[in-house]
Amino acid sequence: MATIGQALTAPEAGWQRIEDTDSRIQYGTSNVSGDVHYNAGTIKFSFYGTKLRLIYDNNSADTIKVDGVSYAITPSTSVKKALVCEVLNLPLQEHVVEIKTTTGLDWLSQFNAIDIDSTGYLVISIGALLPAPESGWKRYDNSNSAIQFIGSGWAIDTNSGYYQGSAKFTKTPTDSLKFSFIGTKLRIISINDVWSALTATIKIDGVAQVYTQYHNNGNQVLVFEKTGLSQSHHTIEIIASGATSTLNVNLDAIDIDSTGRIYHPDEVTKIEDLTIGKRIRCHYQSTISGTVGIFSDMGREASDFIPVASSATPNGDFYFIMVEDWNRQKRLIADRNIQSSISWDALNSLGIASGSGLPIDILNDNDNLTTIRLPTGGASATDKDNEWDKYIVDSTLNGTITRGDNNVWNYMSGSTRFGSWTSSTESGKSGEKILRPNPGGSGTDPTARGNSLTNSVYPYNGFRPVLLIDSPLLNKSFILFNGEYKKWVEGRPTIEESFSLATPKMTSNITPSGIAFSESYFNVNFEPWKVFNQIDDGEGYASGNGSGGKGFLGYQFPSAVVIAKYVIRSMTGSNHLDKMPKDWYFEGSNDSTNGTDGTWVVLDSRTSQIWTTITTDKEYIISNPQSFKTYRLRWTANNGVATYTDINELMMYSYTPYTPSIPSSWKSISTTLPSVDTFKSEGISDLSILDRKPTTFTFPMDNDGVSGTVLGRGKVFKEKVDLKRFFDVNSLSVK
């Protein structure tokens, strides 16, 4: 057990060390030399746990408060990495720590590190640097197309220290930004420097509050946090209320729940909700340069957005924006070039460049016909009867956008314009087609026009599709009975509650499907797939020699799945039971590629799990199961062996809840003739469900009287059959 004043170069058992460079620790003055912060003035951080140790290289008169209570810091001037303060027996909760240090250049305060519980963690606080989202969060950059910037003052600042290299700022106090999201929590990440305004205003679901934007100079600073929201759709507006002619309000990034998603204020997810000015998300991927790719995932977030400059082999999302709704046809135009370096001829070879376009199945329904084609661009500068001028240059889309706004149509990035192929031929030049605006030029003028040979391939020329959605006449019906329009609703049988083993029987780390992974393994005989092979084979999986009681092991499914239960099986030999995990977290991730990276959400945690019998299954239910692609068991201690950890089998189960049966029934729709939309959404599309089906009925033979007395022997039996109720009696069997 370490004592105050002695050197403590590594954390003891039950502790973990956090270095002074951790971004969650805030310094009044960032004086750094080697592995210490010296004479910082103030040091602030918060942690979750029950105990704390301070490690210093030098201390003369620093003081500390934990949750407002003062504790002693022992002076130390000759011992490096000396334990100078220890606080024990705190309640298991979040604690706020503030250290006051000497200032100036005398090096009398040299803060090196802190130690806290091995199962604890630092809690990010407002004003701290947050260069990456924490576990349970995901980050969206300010450049994400779902964020709507309103006002003419917004500009872009670039810096390698910003998240993804850029931030947006404004010095106009009436400027704002909007987005919405589904989730329960929100964080705003900003840049803090001498040009940052002190405050800004945020509205969450219409409720306004002022937050402090400036804290300490630094990049990627957490300036606002809101947790505890309902799991639902929330609208967000940030107003640059604190901006002045010299001070700006800025946005670097947004963090929300790792399972959430942000939406543009005008975004919808269903075709039937589209109106002029609304937009719907879509995915596009082309794996071969110069070749048209595949459209998919309409209304869903499948990946990040395609960059404005696009590429020859794009793989990302974009928006289709509704510009027209006429004669049962919805017309939408992509908000950007979705593919560059593709010729007009390549598009024309599939019929995309023609007026009729290319029919595609993008909606996966039978109620709409969808076609992709190029926009029209006008044969000359005076020809304004074309889609580019009508919708992109001149339209406000019923007041939802500003005419020709590059923030909406993304025809320019930086100082470079990107031209979109059109179906229009340049007047007097039959071998050339119109591009709008002219590619490669500068200036934000959407009226500009250019032309190029149909076989030309340039990075500034691109494919911006028009999507036509036609609603053909549909054969939908209702049954009018007793003055009500009704539809027949088929029932469903009872579904019993059940768990199903989701992990396959693995024969290697990658076969038959998915990927088994671990932080380390002992040798090739104890690889991670051994816990998923459904065989009790000796030690099964063993972590790397020297890994001690820490490590992780998991499985990545081909696609996301909800795991509601996991089972751990003990070893086949009693001499290995002390190598089994004792304390662990069961976690899920949707963005991890190797089990180490990505954002992880804790789904279950266990401590003091003791194993006393061989080949024994312990079952653990996840109280709040969620959908993830990758799952892992991350243990922080085993049952005593310092060299490595063993696990025989790890099984993950999906869950089917009990669902009661629902009988078939007639559903009343209205007492008046339903509207066209109601016919489309509710009408019976297949009347064969009303076909009469052969049915056997059994009648007791009695005297057909009111009493229903059964007749005795030697009597004549008779029974009436109500033909108003039963049709087409095909056979009669009397027994």
C-alpha cells in the first residue's frame, strides 16, 4: 500500500492512472513541460468513483477541494511522481475536483497525474476539451448537410485543430442555425479563442436558454450539454445572440446519442410526406469510375454525406429536394452532384440523359413508379424555360429557401464551381451538352452556364439526378355495409416469447460469417473464435500472456442485431476457473471496425462474478437491449490469475417478445366516401382475401325445438340449415 510522499510510478491494484494530458482536465494556464503541467493556476476535473490520488513531481503550497470540501496536499520537492494527496471512502457518484496552484515561473507546482478507481472514469465538464465523442455519443461535423445555417453572416474557418478541419462562425447576432434529432442528449462543440463571443442562445423544442460559449482558449471545447430528454424527436435552434462586430458565435460539431440521428428541419422520411421544399435522404454508391451506381436507403441515414466535390467512385448520402408536384407526379432534384468524372455519354447509355429517363426501383413498393434522369438546362442564355433556371436559380420553393442558395444546392465548394450535366444541347453545337453552372469557374452565380463534349470526363463535371415519382391509378377498394365503408384486416397468430442464439458456430475468426475479435490472444490455439465454436474444448479462448485481468473479446455481425441476453460458460477444468472474468462490461457499437475503435455503449455490467464449477453456464439479461452491429465483453479483472484470462464459450441471444394473437376483423373507415389518399393508404388492394373458404360446421341433432331436447331411439332426427348464413353447401354427412 502506497504512503503519502513516496514515489508511485504506476497505479496500484484497484486503481487506474490518468495522465495530466487528458483532455477532460481543465487548466487555467496551460504551462506544459515534459510530463507535467506546472503553475497552472487552477486545475479542474470531475470523476465517477470513490477514491482519488494526486501525483506530483513538485508541490509547495497547492490546495484541493473535492465537492467543496478541502483536503491536504503534502509538500514534496525531491521525489518525482510522488503521492501527495489521497481521498478515500467517497460515495460512488460523480465528484467535482478543483486544485489551486501557485502561479508564475517558479515551477513550484508540477502536476503529473491522478489515480482513481479502476472501474471509475473522468466525467467531461463544460469548458473541457472534447476532441472525440465519448462512449455512448456520436459526432456530426458542422459541415453536415442536415444542419441549416440561416443568415448571410456565416463563414468557414479552417484549422487542423478543428474537428474535421473546419468550423463555421458568424458576427451577426440575428444569424442562426437549425437541425433536429432523435435521442435523449445533446452536446455543442465550439472553438474558444480571443474572437469568441461570451454567450449564445439555444432553443430546444422552442424553450430558449442562454449558454456560455467562451471558457478557455482551445479547440473542440464542450460549451453546452443537455441530457435527460425524452427518447423522441427534438428541434434545435442556436441563435448568435452574443455576436458583435468583433466577436463571433461558432459551431465546430454536435454530439448526440450514439444510437440517434440528426435531421434537416425540412427533412422527411416517407414519400407521402413530401411537399414542395421538403427533402428526403438517399444513398448512392458507384464502385467503378465512369459508371452509374446504385440508389438505395431512401429516407434513411446510411452513411456520411457525399462531399460537394463528389468523386468518381462515391459512396455516401445526399438529399432529394421536392421542387414540383403536378398531375400525380412528384419531381425532386438532388442537392448536389452525386458523382464526378462521368461523361454525358455514360449517362445517356442507360437512358438517364433522355427525357424519359431510367426507371429504377428505389422505393421498394408497388404504389409508385420512379425514374431517374438529368435536369434540363436551356439551349441558350435566353432560354429560361428549363428546370435549372426554374427551380434552382429562380424558385424559393414556396418560401422554404432563398433563390439560388449554394447552401441548398451545393454547386460550389470554396472558390470552385461544379457543373451538372443537363439533357439540353448547346444551340448550334450538336456534339456538346449544357452544364449548369459552368464548371471550374469562381463566384456564386448559379445562372452561369457552360458546355462540353458529350464524351468529356472532368472532375468538375458531375451527375445531379432528377427523380420523378409517379403515382399510377391504383385498384383499391372498401366494402360499403350498413352505411359504413369498411376494410378486412387479417389477424395474426400468437407469437411466443423466445431467445434465439444469434452467434453462429464459428470455425475461424471470419467463417462462416461475421468477425470474431479480441484485444489479444495467447497463441493460434486460443484465438477469439474458439468461444463461438459451440464446443467445450479445453481452455477455449485465452488472452495474451501478460494481459492479466484486463482485455476484451467480441463478435461483429454482418448487420445490426438486437442482443437481449448473453451466456458465459466456465472452463472444462477446475484449474482454469480462477482465470475466468470477474468484473466486466458488455458493450455494443455501430461504428467499430476492429473492437478497439469506434463509439461503445455499455449495455450491462457485472462485478464479483465467481466461478466454482466447470462447464457451467451463467446467463445475463440485458435490461435495455438496443440494435448494434458489434458486441464485446470487456473485462477489468479476472478471478485472480495475473498472467491471462480464459473463457470457454460466449453466446449471444436475440429476443422475440410474446405477442398475443389478433383475430381477423372488419375495420370501419368512415361513413362518407373516403378521399383518394385514404383509398391509397387504407384501401383493400387484393379482394381475394374476401373469397369464401371451405369450412366444416357441426350441428347437434335434436328436436329443433326451443328446448333442444335430444330425441330418443327410433325417432326421426331433423335439423334446419340457415342458407342466409351458409352458402354453397357442397356435402352433408350425418353420423
